[in-house]
Amino acid sequence: MAIMKEILSHSDIQNPSEALTRLYQLMGIEKVVNMENENAVLCSPHKTAIPVEFGIRKAYNPERSMRSVVRVNNLILADDESCQSVEKKGCLLIPGFHLLRMRSPLPYSSIGRGYITHFAATAAAVLDSEKEIIGKTVLDLGAGEAPLSMTALIKGAKFAIMIEKDPLCASNAQLNMRLNSLENKGRIFNEDIGFLSESCQRSLDKTEILIANIGPHEIYGGQEGAHLSAVSILGYLPLVQTLILGGYGPDGSDLGPEKIIKALSRKGFEVASRYQIREINGERTGAQALVFNKK
């Protein structure tokens, strides 16, 4: 199966929904959880609902991978084993959809559904920023296993620079780039954002788009923590005009984006758009990603 290219549907498939169902069947997906059915719809700045769902493969090992497929709008992340099962049964590709082959569809350390909402919001922002991304060099802070960098590349980015301090995530990012034939379109630095090597610093001066899905989570130091690196690193990025930042919660919450908005305003950036998960079952737990542009 050709990964990361727009797919050709079989003649007997009438619509994308039917094609997705067929694709999941070929992958051996046993259960698909649609976030919309859980009152957690992702909305664009124009209040347009963006579909988010994940699928669990038959006989999957929960210790190895939480899920086998994650879909955000027309982006599908599928684990390598599921892709191999499709290769054996025949190729089914869907017009307008992008498929990324991964060691696992979300980072190995992610637990539960919270990460899906944060990733979905940030991925939707990247997908919608195609005009800004085409032909540009992107920097992905806290890149994890590179899902956002690869999303930017399939939307036309010229090159991706990834900074990830977890050695296992950085290693898996390299594997994922190879699985999608993108190894020549990116470079991964296994470094701490706060202590960048000279080699890494020198590679940043041509960056034009900054992506970070970190947020003020307690594990990353809270409101005074790693998410503010998007501000401090701007000194190395003279060409950056757009930032896509995720990992935030609702305004006014412990994960709210007010601090980063103020900090970036002082650097000459303003919020251009937001991608938000609606409140889940009435609780203020929704994720949001923000796109900032130079004033």
C-alpha cells in the first residue's frame, strides 16, 4: 500500500464514509469510538464540526498500543501492523484522505482519551493552515513521535525540524519518518528545549512556522513550564510569522491559554484562530489549539 498519498477508491465504494468502514474492516478494527457521540465535537473557528475518532484493532495488546487508528478530519494515523494487514488483503484508498503509517498512532506514553482531544485540536489547526505551511520550514517543539511534523509535510511543508528530549520518542519519530518515506524531509534533535546544542541552534534560523503541542500541563511544569518555550525560542527564529500551539484547555481553567497569549502579544503575535473541543458531558475539559500570526 502506498502510504501518505491520496487514495484511489474501489469502483464499488460510493462515498468516503463507506470507504472508511471498508478500510477499518481491512485493518481488522473491531471498535470505532466517534468522539461526536461523546459530546466532544471539535470545532473550527467557523464553528464547523471536525470528525474525530479512534479505532481498536482485534486482539490488540493494550500494553503495546492504546489504539490502532486515529482519524482527525481527512487525516488517518494507523499503526504499521494494521497497514500490513491491508497490504495483504488488498489496497483501499480514499480520495482526499491522507494516511500516515506509524509505529503506533499516538505516542507510546499517552494514556486515555485526553491526549486524543489535544492532538486532534492541534492537528486540525495544522491541516487548516495549508496556505501558510506550503513550501515552508517548520519547527516542531516536543515533537513526540512526529505526527504533527508529518502532517505538516503532507500538507506541503518543505522541511521539518523536530526537537524531542525523550530518547524513545525521538527514536520512534525517526522510524515513523522512514515508514512514510519522509526521512529526507526532516531532522530530529534528541535534546531538551532549554539546553539546545549549537548544531540545533544553527539549524533554526530558516524556520518559518512553529508548531508545539505541549500546553501548561503539570507534567510539563504548569503555567510557568515548557509551553513558554514557544516564546523563548523565538530569539532563534527571525523568520517565523505563524505559530500553531496546542495542549491548552478552556479559557479560565488551569490549562487556559491566557499566559501564552499575553507573552506572545509582547513579541508581536496575535491570535488568528482557535480550534476547540466542546465541553465533554458538561465538564470544562475541552482542549483547544491556537494559531498566532505576526501583527
